Amino acid sequence: MRRKQKTMAKQQERQDSYQLGNGLMILGEPMPDVESASFYFLLPAGSAYLPDGCCGAGEVITDWMLRGAGSRNSRQLIETLDGLGIHHNTSVSAEHLSLSASLEADNVPAAMELCADILTAPMLTDDQFEPSKQLALHELAALDDDPQQKVRMLVSEQYYPSPYNRPTEGKPAELENLTTQRCRQIIRDQFDWSKCIFSIAGKYDFQTICDILEKRFSALAGTKVKTPLPGSRGQHYFHEPNDGAQVHIGLMTTVPTVRDVRYYDIMAAVSILSGSMSSRLFTEVREKRGLCYAVGARYKSLKDFAAISGYAGTTPEQAQETLDVMIDQFRQLRKGISDDEMHRAKIGLKSSLIMQCESSATRAAGIAADHAHLGRVRTMQEIRDAIEAVSVSSVLAFLNDNLFEDFTVATIGPKPIQH
């Protein structure tokens, strides 16, 4: 049977889609000018879905699964991955666990078979579990040497409601208490194939893709995993003492999610704040006042929760003023945006879009994320038109409805600051 293909004739963009009987969704977008392909398996098995007391289990499990799968032990699996020229990656977010691969188009079928072994037939031997757990503990400890990443983790813990605020990196005590039995149980209970999304972008044959996935996954049932209900949020302000000579500031403020019709106005506002060296935060906080050595902001969205997240690295003497000026710059946006700022913001957003169009890995990730968050996949032309439609008046209208009155803040440094 020929698989369903949606053809976007007007934009000359084809989107392929097919759903297995068990619910697994297959999505594709051909890129005619490339000889490679990238694919993603996206499972609703992120940190928010984990049982209580298992924070960080996703990091352990994704490494453990790569230490032998199918008939291949750890060394044989690595050799096969390398032999196929696969650039692979696993990641864990609050909502999802993913396995991705990028490689030459001719090797895609073999790579898919290999990744199917990793996901559905990992060896999970006892002797390989402890190295995976110790690696997760070492990576968590390494955050002490990366305070920018650590303060982002700390502010996220306070901002998001539980269990969406669990750090994917884990917590030391909970990582230490993980067992092989517990992690095997998580895989059995949380890997819900009825809600899995597979996406591919680049050069591929969609019929072949569907045939492989039908053979390897159609018999796997769903586990009826339920979306976690949001609980309480953390503190409005959190401080972690550190005797160093720097202060690291993380902040988050609420904005609508990617599903909102004003999403592109949000992205333009973030670009004006932090999209370039002429942006508001860089100019006002760093260049004019010399308050910090690094400053920036970015948009972050889960399916039901979103924020603009900011960061600054400064000195203890200038920390309070740095935070005050950052928050002031957020609020000053609604008082006016110049045509030049809007022009630069749209140029920056379209440049990012062009890079996404040229990268099969980025596009495959975008396809999977779109379906997970929107229930559909946006075409590149749709995104391009939406960016072009953004204007000073539309961004100001959004800002007048989102006054940035409430900020969650976390700091790492010698002493707390006022918030």
C-alpha cells in the first residue's frame, strides 16, 4: 500500500505522513538538494513522566541503552554506529526522550534498524548499569564548573510547576538510589509507542521508511502513559551561595506557548531584546553601563508552559543593578520599538529559518516538535510568511497584553540580591 503523502503544491513543499495501527506517527519532509538525512524518535518519557524519586533516570537510561542492543554488545554497537557513519544523539527534556541520527541517505534503512534495536531490544546488562549511573553523576557534578547552565537549571526548577521542573540532569541522592530493576521498569512503563513520533528530513524513500517502522514497531502496544498534571511552583527567588568572584543571574517570565497566534510577535520581541550585539540587553546592560560580561535572553516553550529566559554574568558589586536593569529593559519594550529594531529582528529570524531549511537535523527536530506541540507540522513557507507579517504594531499589541510584571529569579554568588 502506498503511504499517505500530503503535497503542499503552492509552497512546493511536500510533507509525508503515515500512522501505524498502534498509533506511532511517521512524518517526513524531503530536501531535494541534499544527499543525507536525519531522523528522530520522540517519546513522551521525559523527566516529568518519571516516578517520584527517580530524577535523572532518563540520562542513565539513554546511556545504558547504548551499551549493547539486539545481538551486539557495547563495543559491537559502537563499531556498527561508526561503520554506518551515524552522528547520533540522545536527549531528555521535561516532556520527551529522544534518539536522533544523521548520516548518508544510502545508510538510512540500516541505521533505522539499528536504532530500533536500541529502543526496543537494549541488552540492559547489570555490568553496564553502574558506568551509566556514574557518568550521570559526573555530568551533574560538572555543572559546578558551568555556572551559567547551572543557574538556568535552578531558575527552571523554581519557575515550572512540578513535575515539569525536575532537572533532567538529576539530583545526586536520587541518582545514587537508582537500580537496574527500577530503570528497567521505567522503560517498560514509560516507553509508550502509541504516542511515539518519528520524523525524518533530507533524502529518503517514504515507502521504505514506513515498511521498516511497520515491521519493527507495529506490534508494540501503548502503555497508556498519562500526561502529568501540573502541581505547585517553587520560590519566587532562589539563591545558591558560592564564594567565587562572580554572580550568575537567571530569570524567567511567563509568555504564551508556541500554540498561541502571537508566537511570532513573541519571537520578534525576544530578538529585539537579545537577538544581536545591537539588541536592548547587550546595549543597555553591557555596553552602556558595563554591568556584566555576558547577558542574553531566549524563548523556551513546553506544550503548556512557556517563558522568556534571561541570563547575566556579573560581579557581586554590580549584581543588583544588573538584575534591575535587565527587568527594566523587558518592561521598556512596550513603550516603543523602532522600525530599525523591527527590521533587524525580522532579518535575524529569517536568517535562522534559512539555516533550518539547510539542515536536515534541525528540520527533523522541528517537524517532531511541531507535531508534539501543535498536532501538525508547519511548512517553511508558512513560517516565512508569519515572520514577514510581524510588525511594530503587532508586537506592541502583544506587549501591552504581557506586561512582564512577574519574574522568577535564581542567583549563584556570595550573597543574595533583592527581588
